[in-house]
Amino acid sequence: MKKGNKYGTHRVIGAEGILPQPAEKIDNDMEIYDNEILIDVQVLNIDSASFTQIKEQASGDIDKIKEIMFEIVKKRGKHHNPVTGSGGMLIGRVEKIGDKLKERNLNVGDRIATLVSLSLTPLRIDEIIEVKSDIDQVKIKGKAVLFESGIYAKLPDDMEDTLALAVLDVAGAAAQTAKLVKPGDNVLIIGAGGKSGMLCLHEAKKRAGITGNVMGMGHSQESCDRIRELGLADQVLQGDATKPIEVLELVEDATNGEMADIVINNVNIPDTEMASILAAKDNAIIYFFSMATSFTKAALGAEGVGKDVEMIVGNGYTKDHAEISLELLRENKKLRKIFTRLYT
């Protein structure tokens, strides 16, 4: 077998020294190097910001969505949305393991979910079998390659694959929330009725405790009803996160003017940076998990309104995040029931 670079730079086309994620194009030939894993792909879970953009571009037409996805992979060798810059993740079966990785606790035939972005994963789509546009999942026939540095999780036996995939796709959000929230905090979760938002609600409520105040904000009535059904938010706020003054006033009322110690932004649309910033008190922490975030807008926006806040990039990886997030569904039966209804 040919020898490959740990980080996959041997797959980058036409740009020496560039890593696969920012690269314009990568080699998606499925003959693997000695430090790669070949995966028989079954399902793609497209990043929420990416899939929302694709659906809008296609005006909701399923055939057009398929066409856009095929075109992205054809041009780039990976599912790296050129508009949002994001990808997603996948599940499949291990088909072949490079010679250098034979010592890993992994066998041909194991079912795994990749925990690195499709925006850096060599991918070939042979056929799109089904587009589940309501849950951002696409069943395909195809192949993918995982680099030596790529992390993955073996799929659990006690839940359906699509359910596990929905959780693992946003696993970093809940694990980061667990690290950030302290007892007694005022916590605002924007997009709390969505996939990552509901997981964050569980962790925020557990960490803030009875002295804390967890506010779950949703845009639609349906989203707010889901937050109430989950029963983890001390207050449910309905508002438009693209309207910062509206959100400011909602949070002022909910906190008697104290504002939030922690703001966690999970939404999948642009222009919600200022709502997050205005909702926070000075010296608060704002965690932007959303891939629709413009960090230029966030940085300049905070400066423009004189807010001294710590803003954290939504790193999709936190140590043990897969295990932490899957365990949430085992801990919380109500959360699992809602996820099963929505994502299977």
C-alpha cells in the first residue's frame, strides 16, 4: 500500500501544504493508502446549515437537491458546501483497513459513524436512494475514506443507526455545554427546540441546577412546544434570533435585566450573532455552535456595542463527546422519545 500523511494532505489536489478541509478539491479515488480506512457508506447526515442552504437553493425540490449534492462531490471530491463551508458526517460499514491501522480496535464489517466533517472526507456517491429533507439525512450507495487522524464511533447496539447518527452529528454541543455551565448560571439556548439545542438543554439544566435559570428560545410555535414537552427549560422564549433588539428585550424581561451568563447559539441560519451578544451580560460566555455563524460579524458586532464577552468557536470535537451525548438519550427517556419521533 502507498504511504499516506496522517492528516490526509496526500489527498489534496493542486495546493501543496494545504489540509483537506480548506482545500478546494481532494482526491476521492477509493484505493486506500496504508493509513486510511475505506467505508461502505449508507447514510449522510448533512450539516444543518448546509442542508438548509441546499434546500433553499433547490426550492425544496428533491431531484434538485440530489443534483446539487452530486455536483458538490463531483467538483470537490467531498461534500463541502461552497456557500456555508460546512459538511456533515456519515455512517457505514468498514470495508477495508490500511496496513498501518490494523492494530486498532476495529474490524472489517464494524458499523461506524465518522466524527469528522464531510468537508474533509474523500467521498464518492454512486446513487442517492432517499432524501429525508425534514431531518437532513440522505441514504446513499457510495464509499468514503477516513484518514489516520480521523475520529469515529462504533454505532451502539441499543438504538437505531439513524437515531445514533442524529445525536453524534451534534455531539460536541452538549459536551461543551457540560464544561461551560456552572451552578446558578442564567443560561440562554438559542435554537433550543432543534437537535443540538435539546441536547444542550439537558446538560444546561443538569449543570445549572435548582439555583440556575435555563431559558430555551425557539422561533416557531412547533419548536417552542417541543421545548415545553421536554420540560428542561425554566422559561420558554419565542423570538426571532435575526432580530437582536427583540431578543434583547425578551431576555431582559426573563432575567429582570440581569441578562445571560452563558449564551449557546445552535441555529442554522445566518445573522444571529448580534442577538447572542446583546443577550449576554458583560464577561459572559457565548458559544457559537452554529456553522452559519460569521465570526467577523460576531467580533466586530461585540466591539460595536461595547460588549466585553468571551466568544467560543463551536468546535465539533470535545474529549469523549460521542459517549457523553449517546448517554444523554439513555439518561433522559423523554429526550429519547422526542429524538426517536423526529429522527428515525
